[in-house]
Amino acid sequence: MKKRFGDLRCIFAPATVGALLLYALYRLLAYASYVTNFGLCPDPLGYVSNAPFMIGAALGNLISCGLVFVLYASGRLRSCSLGFRGPLVLVAIIYLAAAFVPRDFFGEVVAPSFLGVLWGLAVTVIGFSALELLVGTESPIALIVQLALSAFLFAVGSFVLGLLPDAAGATLCALLALVLMPFMAWGRTAGEIPPGPATTDALTTLRATLRECSTPILAVAVFELVTGLVNMYAYTSHSSFTISTQAPLEGSLICAVLLTAFVVCATRIPHSRFMYLAVFPGAIAVFLALPYFGDTWGRSLSTVIYTAYTFTAMLSTFCVVRACRRSGDCVYGVAAVLSASMRICLMIGLALGWCFGSMIEGSTFVHLSIACSACVYVLGVVVLLWGYRSSREKRVVEVVEVVVEHVPETFEESQAGRVSELVDAYGLSPRERDVLVGLAQGNTAASIAEGLHISTSTAQGYIKSLYAKLGVNKKQQVIDLFQK
């Protein structure tokens, strides 16, 4: 065990540790600002009741994802070209305003939907820049441990913020946003981040990246849908399924401990097929228990749900980052697809949860059961299709067509038989034979002399002797002898 810890310690360079801390701080900042509406609603589940803020956040997120994707597809965005300082300053200003401006005055002047749009625009850009730092991690073991420990640090930080007064927590978040700026710049210079595709290759490279991580993106999007459904249903229908407000933090801690323990004990990462065919279906299966055990084990079950959700989100992020690393792609294109998919599915889940939670008691569980089962089946179909495709993949034998270029023969080699016939027929000497070959190739007396390392006059003497033996009087007649 000591040796394994030593091996892991060698993998973690200063840049790797820095990326871990920066990504954890980003997650803490994004989560805290979302669930508390920038400190205006500190209840961990209060954000569910603030529909204008959530709608604005979804709108801002989709706008930001769309702009980033268009810039990426047009070749204007490559690695380390997305600005993050402006969004961080904006987040810090909002937090400071929420901390020191009276809440009533702040709520009357600034609409919650406007705050949500600002959150979606700013935090999305910051998230892409933070995720980019992880792409600079070469070792897959270091990457998976980074993600696990970032979940641990995120949970601890969220717990500490929950203990502080509202103003103090908002002030601390503002300081975190300001501290992130210089350190994120350092992380970009310290990490070996792939440069990204050229202008004409952006969409081609993105397709190669998505081929490798499309299933994890679909899995985490479906999880987001179900999680949104559970959250909204739990908030709307207080008498039915109850959810622990600490479930996201507890789930993150459990997930971090389990994944880190696995990597330390096995000194390797989970196999991709095991993740897709066992972990994802097994994790989402817990949602089938919601309609039947919600009243009795609601709080405990909610922790299990969030553990499964966090585990799936972490492994999906791992697959996305590794896909970008392998294809040499910058993270902006696939991150925009991932973020937009998750946000759309979350809003669908929240809408379904609100519909089910508003129904009259008695029919609610039936509809919720149908919705959860449908979500399970959707993910199951995705996973089974992936497994079927993988099982059908046969070992491809690459047939390499070896083209051996035939080196042309020299004139003497190609006409060796004819030369021998003439030598035997006319009794030519070895030197006359060499002169015969030179004349047949159309060479002059000077070039023949240079090739045979004799004087030109000597070559001319051999030519006259050769003409006499062959019964010819010019070079063309010698050439004609080889064309018969």
C-alpha cells in the first residue's frame, strides 16, 4: 500500500495538484451560487422554488454554450483562448452586492431572472476554462483521482459555507472568485493543454471526440433529468417523498472515498466497459425505488441517489476529458454539447417534477413511477446499444497494400541477351562490347570515353573497329540492331 501511495505521489506534479484545487474551487463557487441564488436564498433546496432564477440560469447557460460552440466551430476558439477574468469579476461583484446590499432592496431592483441569466453566462464560461485545466493532465490515474478529490474538497467547502452567516458566506465566495483569476492563468501556463484543431478541422475533430464520449454524455444527461424531477417533486410534494438537504454533499463525499479507494487499491482506473455496462445501469436502478420506498427511506435513499448521480457525472467528465486529450481537441466544443444537454434535461426533469408534485394525492406516485421507469429504460436502451455495438466490434485486421516499386533495369541488363548474341556472332572484344552498349544507348564518343575512363581518341578507334566488324557506318545502324 505504501508503494502504491508513492506511485500516485509521483504522478501528481505541481500543475496536476493546482488543476485539482482550481477545479474544486470552481465547483464550489458554481454550486454555492446556484443553490443559494448568490446568497439571497441560503436554503440548500430553496433554488427549486425560485423558478425565475432557474429559468434565467438555463437561458444564460444555453446562450453561452451556443456562442462558445459557434466560435469553436468557426475556428476562432482554440485552447487557452476563452476569457475567464471578466466572468469571475462579474460573479464577485454579484456576491458582494448580495452580501452588503439589503436583501429587500436588492430583490426589488434586480429581478431573479436577470441574476439567473448572469449566472448562466458567467459560470458556464468559467466552467469551460476550469475543465480545460484537467485536459492538461496526461495520466488517466491522476485525472480520476483529481476528479474524486475535487468532489471531496467541494463537499467540505460547501459544508463550511453552510455554517457561516449569509453575508460572510457571500463575501467568502466573492474572494474565491477573485483568487481564482491569477491561479487559473498559472494553471494554463503550467499544464500541457492540447492546442486544439485548426480552423478547417474543428468539426471533424469534434466528431472524433464525440464518438468516444457520446454514451457518457447521454448517461449524465438522463441522470440530470431524473435528479431534477426528484428535486422538484420533493420540494412541491412535502407530504410524500422527502429529500435530505445534505444529500448532494454526502453523495459527493461517498463517491470521492469509493473512487479514491478503488484507484489506490487497484492502481488503475475503472474499465470503460465496466462503467457503461455495470456502473451506469446499477446506479440509475436506485430511481426505481423512489415510488415505493420514498415515504419510509426518503432521506437515506436521496443520499444514494446523489451518490449515483455524482459518480456518473464524475466518470462522464473523465471520459470527456480523456476523449479531448486523445483526439488533441480543445474542450470547448464537447463541453458546450455536454453542458447544454445537461441543462436541457434538467429543465425537462424540473418541469416533470412540478407536474407530478402538483397532482392530487393518490395518483402522484403512479405518474412518478411511470416517469422514473421511462428514464431508466431510456438509459438502459442507450447502454445496451453501446454494449451491443462493442460486442459486435471484431478485431479489425488492417490490410496494408505494399506497393513495391520496380526499379527499371539498365540498358545493358535489359538487353543482355542481345549483347551476348552480337558479341558471339561478330567476335567482339570486351572493350568493343562496352563501346557497343554505349553506342546502342545513343551516347557520343566523348561520353563513352568518360564512362570507360579512356581518352576520346581511343574511344573513336574502338568505334571504327566496331563499325568494321558489324558492317555499319553510323550510330543509328547500331541502335537498329537492338530493335530487331
